[in-house]
Amino acid sequence: MRKRYIFFILGFILIILVTGIAGIVTVLNRPFQVEKGTYLYIDTDDNIDSIYHKLTTQLHASTLKGIKLLVTVGGLDPIHPGAYQFGQADNALTAYRRLKAGAQTPVNLTIPSVRTVSKLLRTVSHQLMTDSASLARLLMDSTYCAQIGYTRETLPCLFLPNTYEVYWTMTPEAFVKRMQKEHDRFWNEERKAKAQSIGLTPEEVVTLASIVEEETANNAEKPMVAGLYMNRLHAEMPLQADPTVKFALQDFGLRRILHAHLETESPYNTYKHTGLPPGPIRIPSIQGIESVLNYTRHDYLYMCAKEDFSGTHNFAATFTQHLANARKYQQELNRRKIK
């Protein structure tokens, strides 16, 4: 009778242990309620409580029992900042292991084609842990720019619009190094030789590309526009590019360039100064850069926006032809009451 009682007690304890272990396994393996890959962002100022909150709000964890148990047993110190991606198959156990090891998931960083470096830095800061002020302090430092081979005017040449795989926690210095790496990869020997063959440095190619892209959004027309400006450079004529006046004024909303605008004193005003401006007037796309390297050979020296407002241009080889094109455009501006 006593043996049967002991066996009963042992069996009861075993059942409790098995049930407890099964319960723990269930809690640890319960998947997160996410439909697709979702990022959990851990900042430098996060603590364990804020991580629990983010697990609930960002990954929709139905229970924190599993990960709290693992943290109690194994700890989570130090906390590794980063972006961690989780999917339907992930659970408390996989989350804990990843956070414990600091095994970040790379994120996509998109460098856009924008008009100013400050706008670029704001866009980048929205995609990385670093803030735009930290990036600006580094890149607006003339001494630092000189160390990496740029002036404040030529700095836009560093950036190539594209999407790159990076770690969310990358520092401003790491960001610049990555941009230098991508820049050097793009400007290989073949492209450098092509730039040299048309009489331009890589920085000058990017500067001209920035003007071309401000003149037209039509990709098929970009090599034509690039060819026109190359003709003007070879003839030592002022480029007379309206977008450079807008840049000089920092008024990108101007729809009609008036004579008073053309008198703006600035090295960027290509109506007053021959040759290229001191740097790009925007960060041009790769396609824009290629349009300069592979510009169309023709004899056009003038262009004017088409009167149908299609975004394309009428080209002319003589000033007389140009005046006729300009007249049609001005008449349409007046008809539409655009000032």
C-alpha cells in the first residue's frame, strides 16, 4: 500500500513536470502575429521594459511569458541596438537568441536624387538610427570634406542615388565610408576614361548631369540636352541654364525666369559666368550621369521648353530658330497666365 502511494506521488510529480515543460515549450514556440517580415528597432536608450513594449506593439506578441523566462534565466545584458526582422515562423526563442547575440538584419537605405545635401541627410536620417544633425555636423565640416576629397560645393558628387543594404545602426562615419565605396565602384576605369575622353573630370560630369536633370525629366531626351551643353562648353559660350539661376536664388518654385533673375550675382548663375558652376545643383541619378558620359552628338546650341508643356524641348542650331521656338513658348505662358 505504501509503495503504491509512493508510485502515485512520483507519477503525479512527473505529470506536473511534463505538463510544465510542455507548457514552457508551447510558450517559447508560440509564433508572433505578423503577416510578413516586420522590423523590431532597438535604440541605444532602450531598456528591457521598453523592449517588452516594442515586442507587444511592433511584433504583436500575444504573450511575453516566454521571452521574460529566457531573460530571467540567461539575461539580456548588454542590450544590442539594431534593426531585427521577424516573420511568421519566429517566436520568443528565436527573438531572444537574435537579441542576445545582436544579430541584426540589414535594412535597405535609399539614396534619393534631391536638390540639396541637407534634404538628402534628412531623408537618410529617417532610414537609419543616426539623426540628420549628426550627419550634418560631419559633412558640413569643411576640414572633414577636404580630408575625403571634396569641397562643400562638390560634396553632392559623393552620392549615387540607389538602394543599398546597410545596418540600421551605422554611424555617420560608416555612412560616408559606404558612400565612398559605392562612388569608387561606380567610377571604375572605364567610366573615368570615358569622362576624360569628353574632356571632363568625374565631378564635372556629375555637375553637368545635375543641370541636365533639372532641365528635363524625360530620360530619352537627357543625352540630347547633355550634347547641347557640351556644344556650348566647346564653343566657350555661357551655358545659360535656367535651373542654375533657381539654384543661385534657392527658389526652386520659380516657373518663369525674368530678366531681373538673370542678374543674380552668384558663381552658379550660368548667364553671368561661363563654364560649369562650382558644383552640382542637385544629386543627379545614375541615368543622368550616364547621359553625359554618352551624350548625343549634334549641332544644337539652343533649346526651349515645348509650348505643349510636355516637359520636352524644341532644339535649335541657330539663334533665329531659337527665337521662333521661344516666342511660341512665351505666347503659351501668357495665354495660361503663368508669371
